[in-house]
Amino acid sequence: MSNCASSTVMLMLAALAVSCGGRTVVVSPRVPLTPAQMAELRVDPGAAPRDLFWGVGGRRYAPPPTAAYTLLAKDATGFSVSYDVTSPDGTEWSAKIGPEAQTEVVVSRILWGLGYRQPPIYYLPSWTLGERKESEARFRPKLPALDRLPDVWSWANNPFSGTRELKGLLVVLLMLNSTDLKDSNNSIYDVTAPLPGAPAITRGRWFVVRDLGAALGETGKLYPRRNWLDGFEQRAFITAVSPSRVEFGYDGRHQELLAMIGPADVQWAARQMSRLTDAQWRDAFRAGNYAAPQAGRYISRIREKIADGLALRVDRRAVANDERR
């Protein structure tokens, strides 16, 4: 983590903020949020475990695996090549190939299992483009009811700044070695209608961390290796703890964001992660087509990180104050 010992603390827009790493990160809530406002980021998933194999869209919105897709456009500018394609039924899809295809599906499934907003995405181990067979790909349907807005939202300053849910989201991504915490990966959706067969997709505004493929490997700023099990197992999660600050074994982008996280936030995120069942963990990795032995190693390491988070010593008075907000 970057050295923020010289950070200044200021009162700005009725919220506590920390100036660190070149920009100001809002770390405490401006005003209490209503359940409807918080639901734009996260809703409690409830007692019934969510289906992490099919995800938020269910089987109904999955890409047909044997279809021949038609190319609309190709984008080779990012880390992974992606295609805009249509299936024979007229549905338009974004298909991303390469090592991020598996990780994006798995991380999205985990976030949705914890209640965070996610669009439907799926994994195909192979697919047909025209008459040519293509390798693995992440498929995301472009559904009329899910209108992705041109704006993005900022990690450092957003409607949920300072809330346990936002800080917990960041902790979960750190647990999964998500190494590309840039604002351009964040999307806002207007969901204009519920989708038949997908009851978790409800009308309203959604704030989504959407591009999640740079994960489950090493962390770093310049082309860290994604989807790398050995690197994931070796990377430390928590490296130091103080009463108000946690330091992480994170070498990725925008380390200034970590200044918002305290021990209580890590413990809260670990509690949410611990609610996922063994079957849900297996299903999340099955959705990304991981072999059982490989998935088992990933899950084992994630459980170690959850245990580390649960074991943190937390100022209970601070926790009580936060939970009353």
C-alpha cells in the first residue's frame, strides 16, 4: 500500500475525506441512505442461496452454445480482444476472449451472490463465429431493458461513499486480487423493466463494477498475470493492521482507495463472504469452467483470506456507530 502517513484529514461536503495518492477519497457517509438508495449498489441476498452457476440472468438468458454467431465489430485495443456479435435469434452479445473470460464470470458470480448489482454474463469454452471455431469467451447479452449509461462512477467519490457496503465491495475485490480498480471499469445502468425468468433484475438505477477480468492472479500496475492460481495462492492478503487502518498485499492500480478501509470493513466483508455455501463456491467456479481441483485450491485460499478478515480485532464502539448510520 502507498505511504499515506502524511495524509491530511478534512471536512468536505459534510463527509470525512482523506487526501492521498493524488486525489481525495471520501471515507465517511455524507447522509444516511435509504434502503432504496442503497439498493442501487447492493441488496441483501437473503437467506435462500442464490444460484451462482447460472447467475442473475438464469438459464434463460444464456448464450446458445451451438449457435453460429455473426460478427458486428471487433475491439482489440484492451488487454483482451472482444467482439460484438449476434446470435440467430437476434440477440446482441459482447464476447471477450482470453484469460479474463473465466475470471470475469467467477468474480461477477461471487459479487452477485453477495448482493451486489451485476449484469448477466456467461462463459462458453468454445463457440462459432461465422464458420470458424473460436476459443473460450465471456458472453454478456445486450438486453434492451438494461440500458448502460455513458457515465461511469468514481470509487473515490460516489453516492455510497463511506458506507460499509462500498468499503466491503472494495475488500471483496482485494480478496479476489482484482488489480484494476479504475473508474472506467465502473458502469451505471438504468433497468427499465424486470426480465421474465430473472426475478433479481428489477427496475431502477444500478451502480456496477463491470469489467472484472483482471483478477484471480497476481496484482500489479503493468500487465499483471490474470487467472494465475500459483500467483493467487502466494499473494498476501493483509500485511499490517492498526486500530483505524489495514494494509494489504496489493500492488495494483489506485492504491489511494485503500485508505478508506478499516478493520471493521474487512470483518464485515469477510462475514458476507462466509455466508456463501460450499455449493455456491463450487458453482461460481463451475460457471467459469474451472476443473474441480483448480477450483478447490482457489476456494481454499479465499477461505483463508475470509478467516484472516474474521480474526481482525475491531473497535466494537466504532462498529456500533457505523451500523447505526
